[in-house]
Amino acid sequence: DGSAERPFQIALIPGDGIGKEVAPEGVRVVEAAARRHGIHLRFTEIGWASCDHWRAHGTMMPADWKAQLQGMDALFFGAVGWPADVPDHVSLWGSLLQFRREFDQYVNLRPVRLFDGVPCPLAGRQPGDIDYLIVRENTEGEYTNIGGTMWPGTEREVVLQQSVFSRRGTDRVLKYAFELAASRPRHKLTVATKSNGMAVSMPWWDSRADAMAADYPQIAVDKQHIDILSARFVLQPDRFDVVVASNLFGDILSDLGPASVGTIGIAPSANLNPERSFPSLFEPVHGSAPDIHGKGIANPIAMIWSGAMMLDFLTDGTGAGRAAHDDIVRAIEGVLREGPRTPDLGGRASTSELGRAVAERL
Ligand code: ATP
Ligand code: MG
């Protein structure tokens, strides 16, 4: 519960590449913020879920990885992947996707926010114009391995790919999104759909959203087709507050959104099991970035902000954890506005200079 007697148990999994460089800065800031608010944490550093482990053992993780994570409250994850040695599907399926699936992390949450001091690729946008949350369904929907090829290799060849939407899987992610929208001042929820084109799954998805909307009369619900919704992310981002989407649509939106607010080096994410039956996982949106690895110039803000989300989630979004989260976000705001800046932000500062600058502002 985060008390001195029972600190939150956090598995620190740096992974590969710049994951190993940004992880210590994440820990530095999270520990400083937690200390100020009387939250006790115990980090256990884990070297597997990495391509180093793959090189030594031929697998990304030990066979008993789940047992080794027994009792953990959260996973604080850097980045995984080293495509020069290990194909991306091997590194990803052997680690991160195992966590998401085995720990039933069915909500993928990504805040998208434009900060003062970060150049926006969308002309004329000010901080405050872009500030929304994407909730992606993370376990079912369009991403399945159900399907196959009929008459392969012939002129008649036909390929089928099934989507799977369960009532349980859909309602639980919608519920999370409605609750999130209810907790925010604007009380606004956009539901991504494509009921004009996907004639079975999406009208049903809409009907589940409509049914739930009846329980939340205070929330303005707006169903939008994914095509126009994507266009509005670019043209009218100020329309959005909370956006909920199926696995495929959410995947696309959650790259588009962060790209529209500047560097990928600041975008955080959370893979949540909201019921807390299993640990949730907090990680930067970016990958291991082999191109800048070893230079000490990776921007640690995505990792730090993910750590802030972890503190908020661990304490149920109330009290100490929320305050620690807000302190970290304010410190990030200050550093983005006034520097120092890593090269992706147009400066020359190092990863640790940025991490220390955020910690000092706390
Ligand atoms: P993934 O495989 O995880 O989808 P990727 O390997 O294609 O992602 P990244 O590793 O995220 O991509 O890198 C994409 C680009 O963004 C690279 O040029 C990388 O240097 C840059 N980049 C990523 N993260 C950061 C960061 N924290 N700071 C600065 N630049 C970054
Ligand atoms: Mg990669």
C-alpha cells in the first residue's frame, strides 16, 4: 500500500538500447517525488526481457518469469528490441506482449499533450489546444491470429482474418473510458467507430457504447468514424478529451496523437489491468532507438512521465500519488519551457542532465 511497512514493489525492467539509459532517470525522479509525498517504493532491477538475455539464453525471458514477478505491484519498463541481432517480432512477442497478455493489461492509456517550448508540427497550435487521452483496447478486436488462406497459390486464393469482440472485453474498456471522462472537467468522450464500413463488429461496438452512455448522462458522447477522427486529430485536436478505440484503431491513433505534439522522446504510456489482479506496466512510447544508443542523448522525459502515471495508478488516482504525479508533470513543464534540452528538443544536454533538472524542480 506504499507505507513504510509495505512499500510498493516495482520491477524495473530497462530492456535494451536507450531503455537502459532512460530507466535510471525515471527512477531518480519517481523516487524523489514519492519521497516528498510519503510513498514508499522498492525497486527490483531485472536484466531479462532484453536482447542481452536472448543472446545468452536464446529466449527473451526465463521460463519462470511469472513466478519471478510474483508480488510485484507494477512493472517500470524501458524499451525492448535490437533488430541488428534479434528480429523485432521475436523481441516483442517474447517480452512486452507476454506481459500485456498474461497480465491482462486490457487498457493502453496514452496522454497526448502539447507543451510550451516543444515545437508543434501542426501550424498555429498553442499549449492548451492539444490535451487529450487515448484509451486503446489492448487484448482483442482486430488483432487475432484467427484466419487463413483458402485455395492457396491459385488464382482463387482468398485470405480471411477474423476480428473478435467479446461483450466482456468491449464493456470493460468502455467502462474504463467512461469513468476516465467522468473524472475530467470536460466530461467528453469520443468513441472511434467505423460502422459504415465494418458492418458487423462496429455497429455492435456502437451499441455497447450507447448502452453504457445511458449510465453516464453527464458525459457528452461523440461517435466518430475512424477516418474523419484521424483527420480531426490533425485539424481540430482541441475537440478531444478522452478517446476510446478498438485495438487496431487505437494502435493507429496512439501513434498519430503523440506524433502531432512534437518529439516522441516525451510520450508516455500505461498498460493497465485496472482491477489490479495483475501488475500494470508503464513505459515510454518510443523504442530502444539503436541509432542514438550509447551517446547519452536520449530524452528521458517519456520514461519520467510514465513513472508519474505509475505513481498515480498505484495509489488509485487519489491523494499522495496524484500529487506526486502532478508535481512531476509540473517539473516536466518547467524543463520543457526553460531547458536544459536534449538534441531531439533542439539542445545539447545529456540524458542525465535532463533527469537531474526535472528532479531538481521537484
Ligand atoms: P518500435 O520498434 O518501438 O516501434 P522504433 O524502433 O521504430 O520503435 P524508436 O526506437 O522509437 O523506433 O526510434 C524512432 C526514432 O526516434 C529514432 O530515430 C530514435 O533515435 C528517436 N527516438 C526514440 N526515442 C527517443 C528519445 N527518448 N529521445 C530522443 N530520440 C528518440
Ligand atoms: Mg524498434
